Amino acid sequence: MTRRLTFGILTVAMITCLTLIFSTNQTVHAGKKHTHEHTEKDRHHEPDLLHDSMETMGSAFKSIRRQARDNSFDDSTLKQIQRMQTATLIAMHESCDDFANDKQRVIEYRTLMANALKKMLDMELAVLKGNNDDVAQMVRELHAMMKDGHSKFEVDDD
Ligand code: HEM
């Protein structure tokens, strides 16, 4: 009788333990899934257009500047210039939260971006015409414009 009672108590204890372990596991799992869902959501958050466009401009300009070392501009330069122009136009119509309501600042920002875009359009034509020395000069000017824009809008170039 005592044996059966002990066996019964042990069985109940085991079931309780298993239930507890199972439910804790589920909670941990649910927590993980929750975090995972958050991560997925974060990854697919609304794109930060200004940031993304500047990154595209940066990567395109990097390869153009590499070609400018020996003036080896070609069709791939045209592709990179095109990428830059499109990204610049997108970036131009975005604005940082910190100056979105400051009209003078918006004007200053768009003027700098428009000037950079004009330079890129001239660069495209110079590449098409094969005026490589002019292209190299424009690359230098565009680099100075970038530095100026970044310093006026407090962007770290590092
Ligand atoms: C050749 C022209 C330019 C290039 C290649 C360029 C490239 C870049 C790059 C690589 C970044 C860093 C993006 C990152 O955080 O990973 C950046 C950020 C930024 N640039 Fe430019 N930029 C150019 C011109 C300009 C001009 C003319 C302005 C101002 C009118 C400007 C304003 C900014 C701002 C405000 C940011 C911070 C964006 C953010 O991440 O929120 N840029 N740019």
C-alpha cells in the first residue's frame, strides 16, 4: 500500500516536472520567436531613403574615383554615374528630421544636392565624349562638393 502510494506520488511528481519543463521551454521558445519576429521586422523596416541613397552614391563614387587614378573611364563609369545621379535625386528630396521644418536649411541642402547632380550630368556627357581629362577634373570637384556638403550637414567622412 505504502509502495503504491509512493509510486503514485512519484508519478504525479514526474508528470508535474515534465509539465513544468515543457511549459518553460515553450515560454523560452515563444520569447525567442518574438525576438526573431522583431529582428525580421527590423530588417524589413521602412527604408531610410537618405541613408540608403548616400550609401549608393558612396559606392558608385568609390569606383569612379578608382578609375580617375589613371583616367580609365569607360562604359562602366557611365553606369556608376547613372547610379549616382538617381540616388542623388532621391536623396535631394529626402530631408533629415532635424532640418525638415527649417526652410532655409532645406533650401541650402537642396542647392548643394542640385549642384552635385548638375556636376554628375556634366560628367556623364564628358565621359560620353571621351574628354577624360575633363572627367578627372569633375571628379575632383565633385569630391570637394561632397566634403563641403558633409561638413555643412555634420556628416563624418572618416
Ligand atoms: C559625391 C557626392 C556625395 C557622396 C558620394 C556622398 C556619400 C555619402 C556617404 C557614403 C554617406 C554615409 C552613408 C552612411 O551612413 O553609410 C553620406 C551621408 C550623408 N550625406 Fe552625402 N555624399 C555626397 C554628397 C552630399 C551632399 C552634397 C550633401 C549635402 C547637401 C550630403 C549630405 C549627406 C547627409 C545629410 C548624410 C547623412 C545621411 C544619413 O545617413 O542619415 N552628401 N554621404
